[in-house]
Amino acid sequence: MMMRYALIAVAAVAGLVMLVGIVRRLLRRRAVSRLFQPVSCVDCGWSGQVSRYAGRCPQCNRLLGEQKAQRRSP
């Protein structure tokens, strides 16, 4: 009889640990990427992530995003 209660307690603790892990994973904030940024193109309607340095729309090749890598003037 005691063994049965011990198994139920172990199963309950294991289930609780799994539930806490799932809840923590769902509530965790996603890290902001230093290299990519989410954008949407006003010309063709594409949306996704592009580079912060040389972002271009993959469908229409329009410049998107911050464009940190600027072209040097001669």
C-alpha cells in the first residue's frame, strides 16, 4: 500500500516539474537579435526578417530597415 502512494507522489512531482518547465518556456521573452530585424515591405507586401546592416526585400529588392551599413561617398 505504501509503495502505491510513493509511486503516485513521484509521478505527481514529475508531472509538476514538467508543467513548470512548459510554463516557463511559454512565458520566456525572446531575445532581440542584433543582426536581424522584423520588417514588412510596402511595395510587394512581403514581411519577415532582414539584416540590420544591408536589409533588402527578397521579392522586390527594395531597401528595408535601418541600413546601418551606409555606402561611402568618394
